[in-house]
Amino acid sequence: MTRTWAVLHDRNARLFLIAVTVSGFGTSALWLVSGVWVKDLTGSDGLAALCMLAMWSPTLAGPLLGALADRVPRKPLLIAGSLLLAALLPVLFAVDGRDRVWLVLTVLFVYGAAGVVHDSAESALVAGAVAPPLLGDFNGLRMAVTEGMKLVAPPAGAGLYALQGGPGVALLDAITFVLAALLYTGLRVRENRRGPLAPPTSRDAGDEPSGREATAAEAPGRRPTTPGRPRLFKRKATAPEAPGLSPTATDRRTLFRRASAASNTPDPGRATETDPQPSRRPSPGSRPTPSRRTPVGADIRHIWVHPILRPLILAGGTTMLLAGLNGALIYAVIDGLGHSPGYAGALYAAQGAGSVAVGLLSGPALRRLGERRFAAYGIALTAVAAGLRAIPSDPLALASSAAIGAGLPCVLIAALTAVQRETPDALLGRAVATAHTLVYAPNVLGLAAGAALVELVDQRPLSALLGVVWLATAVPLFQRPASASRIASRSPSDANPA
């Protein structure tokens, strides 16, 4: 818990968490009310379901939307995005009948797109504003806050909807975004905007706390100097940022960087400040620092060739696919228990409580187990709990829901933390958005497949089979990861994606 208190005492982390709490309350309230509102206006279950689709569909364009977080300063982007939604939501006051439902769907679509950009910018900014050892704790607390809001906000939103209707909830959500924007203005961060191959400067870390080492995400162009070897160039700033630097020194550095970039077989014994390799963990191959001019698709290639990110993202996507299947069986499980559909509220509450608990404990668990084993144990716990739903028992159903709530977020927290730690800063926004797309998009497919299967197959054998298949997906994460040198030995196009 020491690290958790350290997160809460960190000014930037505290402001981020408060902003997530405030805006998450409004988002969770609107998430529930939008479907109910459309259902009341139209009487159509299909149109009500489109509300969720409108909010989720922009996730499919995550790699493109996330690129904004790498091309625009992230703190102003968070503020502008929050104010945009605050100005957009009052448009819903014009919805007064069935013929205006298209306004609700349009606003929700823009809401979802802005959310993709917002999540990318926030995750990228957090990676530079929060100390690397605290990233797991922060992401766990963020998960706990998000899930906690899902327990509190929907009932509050439903009560406000009963009193003021849909416009009242929209106004509440708009106010939460204004408050979040004010909180983001209080962040003390300095963002780097480097050109291609330009290494980080000492001034880039001007707002870093003393004693903190630069991470791969913050200093993708820096490697530690090998003991006993002199530095070729001792500098304090890159050429474009040092007004007092002589042209001769600038040209010499430029020639050196070009020579280093042209070499496909860098000398491992030479380690200088100008070497474009990450400092904490070796990236697959030798590649230049990404920039705003990095081509589209570099984020996908970075994730695919990375020995840490690829298995975690694949495990996350598979987990969410199976989670969609499991979620589609929920009402069949309730029928087997002999309860009305309203019993789903109790199961969801138990699941939310499990997610809050694991969010508070994820930081210490990540440090003790590492990202792969933390994710693997979470998947295994979720698989066992999903399989036990085949047994009709109320206490077991509630315990299984709590276990699913505790196990499911593990791979999500591990994957996000790994992306933040292992991705260069200039590529981080796109990488986060791409990771979200690869992880969360399969959930939609799982929901659709589960809705079809539950009509054809009895829930009990389906739950048991689902648990076995789900458990098998954890096996690769228990295996030893591929080394960076093995991946770097592949073809140059694979090893140097940027």
C-alpha cells in the first residue's frame, strides 16, 4: 500500500484520478440513460441497442484517432476534448420525440470518438507524468475508480432521469466534463515534440522529480554509457533546441546520427548518448525514434514485433472475445437459477466489487509477478469462474461474478502498463489507441457469437467449455517470452518497423 499512497501523494497522478472520477461518473450515468431514453421515445429495442454501438464503434478507428495524441500537445488536447463534449451534450435538449433520436445517436458517436482520443492522450501523458514504478499502481487505481463509478453512477443517473428526463442527465455529464477540464489545467507536465531521430534533451525532463530515471517511453533515444568508455559527445540539448550550439558541433552530431541510422548491425559494445536505443529494455532491432512524421502503421508493427507487448495484447483480445461470449450467457445463467432478469443487477454489483478490489491490489501484484504472470493468473481465475457458472447455485454464481470482476481486469491493466513502459513517447498515443482497438473490438464479436450460440446450445455445457478454452489462453503467458535478439534476427522489415 506504500506505493498506492505514493500515487495519491503525487500531484499529477492525483489530478488525473480525480478527473477520471468526475468525468467517469457522468459517462456511466449517460451510458445507462441513453438506451432507456431512446427506448422510451421509440419503443424499439433495436434503436436502444444502437446507443451502445454508437459509443463503441469509434474504437475500430482507434489507430487513426489515436494519432492525434502524437501530433497535438496532449494536455491542451485533453482540455479541448473535455470542453468539446461539454459544449456538445446540451444539443440533446433538442430531443423531444422519435424524429430527433438521430441526434442522440450522432452525439453518442462523437462522444465515443472523443473518448478514444481522450484515452490515448491521457495514457500517453500519464506515462511521462507518473514515475515508471508507479504506473501499475496508477492504472490499477484508475480501474478501481472506473468500476466504482459503474456501481454508483447508473442508479444516480436513473434517478435523475426519472426527475428531469434525458436532458437533465446530459447537463450533468456536461458539467462533469467542465470540471475535468479545470482539473487538467492544473497538471504540471512538459511535453516533448521531437523531430525524427532527435534524441531527448536534458531540458525535456525539466519537470521530472529528482532521482527519477528516464524510461523508454520518455527517452527512446538514450542509452546508458558503458563504464570505461568515453562519451563521444557530451551535450545538454539537441541541435534545434540549443541556441548557443556551434554549427560545427551541430553538423558533427547530424553526421553521426545519419551514420548510426544507416548501420544495420550496430556495435553492442559502443554505448553513447547519441545511440538511438531505449535505455530500460532493448527494443526489437535498432530503429530510429518515432515522430509526428512516423508513417501510419508503425504503432501496429511496434506492438507486433515487441516480445513483451505482442503476447499481452493477443491475450487481452482473446480474453475480451471470450468475455463477450460469457456476457451473452448472463440471462441464461439467471434463468437456470430461477430468478427474474433483474437479478443481473446483483451479479453485476458483485463483479464490480471484484474489479474495485483488484484495482487496489494490482500495483503490488504487478511488481511481484510481472506483467505476464499477473495477466496469466487473472485469466486463469476468470476462466475457472466462468466454467463454474455451469453449476446452478446462487452463492456460487455471486462468487463467480466477483472472481470474474477480479480476474478480467488483470490482463487489461498489465497490457496498458506494458504499452506505456515499452513504447517511445512520440508513438505512444497511437500505440495506446491501437492496443485498445485490438483488445476491446473482439468483445463485440464475442457478444454477437454468444447471442447466437445461447439460442442453439444449453448454457451449462457452453459455460463449462468456455472455461476450458479460456484457461488454455493463459498458457502462453506462463511460458518464457521471446528475446529481443531472436526477434531482431528476423528480416530487416520486421525488425525495424519504424
